[in-house]
Amino acid sequence: MGTACNCEDCNDRELEECEVNYEGRADIADIFDCSEEWETMIQCRIDEGHCDNDSWVTDEECNGDSEDYSDCVDDASSEELLDLD
């Protein structure tokens, strides 16, 4: 988060917004038992990302990890919807 904000020259409010968003998404990952996929995706974005014209980008290096995380949440949320009995 800090690295991306350093690249994007975030002000204090934007940094706080980023942190709150991250924490909320981490909570969602935990609720759906997708924390491992979430952490792998975030670590890839940290490790592989770089600053390009004041934007933090990961090109295509992390697409697989992002898809794994999305699939995990989608699968878990579908199971929750089917288990409404």
C-alpha cells in the first residue's frame, strides 16, 4: 500500500482510504476462507509491481494470482448462496 501510494503521490486522506479498502478486502477474503489466495495476490503485486507514470502497475505478472483469488471468492460466495436452508 505504502509503495503504491509513494508512486502515486497520495495525500494522507488517500493513503487512509487505501488502507481501509485493503483491510476491508482482507476481511472479505477471510470470511470466504480465501486469505491464502489474497495474501499471494497482494505479495505478487508488491514484488512484481513498479511505478509507471505515477501509477503502480503489475503488467501481467500477477494475473494468475488475481484470478485464483477471484475464483476462490466466487466459489465460496456461490456456496453460501446455495446453502440458504
